[in-house]
Amino acid sequence: MQIPGAQDRFMNDPELPTGTAPLIDAHVHLFPPRVFEAIWRWFTTHAWPIRYPLPSEGVVEFLERQNVSHLFALHYSHKPGMARALNAYITALAEQHPRIVPFGTVLPGEPDAEAIVAESLDTYGHVGLKLHCHVQKVAPDDPRMFPIYEAVARRGKVLVLHAGREPSSPAYGFDCRGLCGLEPIRRVLERYPELKLIVPHLGHDEWLEFLQLALEAPNLYLDTSFALGGYLTASPTLEQLLPVAHKLLFGTDFPNIPYPWGLELRFLEGLEWPPGVLDDIRFNTAARLVGLPFPA
């Protein structure tokens, strides 16, 4: 789902100005080189061209120049046996770069899944997990997800879950629109109300409904990646965002984007927020969620 003409318009946009206030980018992808290259080939063929085909080290360096003090480092596995290697990779990167906030992953239902989760959250000390329903071909309320939800909630960790219906594609080989979206997430939160859950992209095409659900569910958060600035959908208004601003996290989906980094940030900065609210979105809420220190 994309606004007509958006791809050509955004690909030709000049780079946006660098941010000045410290930021947490709560949606950044870091993968080993061969995995990154495979992901970019898929996106170029089935979705959009990648503006920043940077390796992990280049991603960290780029975001440092944008005054990103911390980044949520996310990855996901699409076949059994892959998660452990990705989790070890992100752990080693985080040891080299203190601004990385490492998340782990697991393929729901794979052999030894519970041990992989325990290794990620306990041995490696990852702050949470990232799952992607489309890539991993699993609905949010599939029973294979339940042990993962339980493990994350029991430890007070955070789950980032791509659970919205869009962007859907036949290339996933999975009924994204039929098995994902608001209602499965509502059922998950009814079953696991204590689960700290971040749904990226404001839930995408159901963003208005997800904003309302975030008001009702105390532990549901939404990130702004790909949801502001008009690439995929029309953007929410200040009046729609303000009641749930305390549940929003600034995120970009960098580097897997077709437009200049900071599109979401510039949109947010263009709204007339009450004092302190934009600081919460840019930094404070994400910091509280994963226990990061606040700027002096």
C-alpha cells in the first residue's frame, strides 16, 4: 500500500538537515552483510529501492552523525537455525558500539525456540526480541507465539512485533492482510496484558485504530517508522497523535528506506506540540522502556 507517485517524489528528495537534539531511533536494522544484501534484493524487486545500502558499521556511523545517541538494533530470522547466529552477531556489534541497544530474535515454533529466547534475554542480556509476522509467516495470535510472549513478559523485557497488515505482498507467501492487524493484536494484549509490546509503523494502514488501542492497553507502544511524512499512507494530525503521544517512539526503519533519513522527525518537528511532548517521542519514552539514562 503506497500513495501514488510517492516513490519517484521521495527518491528525488535532497538529504534532510541533521538533527540537533539527542535522539533514540527505536527502529534500526543491523544484519550481517550477506543477509543485508538478500533483504535489499527482495525490497528492490517487491517493494521499493533502498536509498542507504550501508553495512552495519556504516549504519551506526551514519546515525551518529544524525545525533542519534542510541539505536534499537533489530533483526529477524526467516528459517530455523538462523536466529542464534543473528543474536551472536548483534551482541558482538553492541560490545563494539555502546549506542547500540541490542534486541534478539527467534523463529516462532522452531526447534529449541525457548532455549534460543533464554539465551538472547538472559545470557546475552538483550533488552527484548524482534519478530516479523510477514517474514516469519506467523499470525500474531498463533499459539507458536505464546511461549515467546510469556518469556518476554515474565522477564519484563520488550517485544517489537511487525504485526500490521501492510505492506503486504504475494512475495511473502503469507496472507498478511488476512492474518495480521488490529484484532489479532487486541487478542494478544487481552491474553498478555503485562507484555511490553511495540508495534512498528503505527500499525500502518490501521493507524487510527492502533492509536485508539494504545490508549486502552497500558503496555502497547507504537513507533513512527514509515508512518509519517506521506510515503505509504496519509499522516495523522496533531489532534489524533496528541492523546497517545506518551505511547509513541521515534523510529525510522533505517537503512531499509527509499527516502531521506529523518522524514518522520521533520514531520514531528513541524507540529505544534505542548512543551516536553516532542522530547518524550524523540527520546524519553524509549529510554524509560529499556532503562537507558536520560541526557544530563
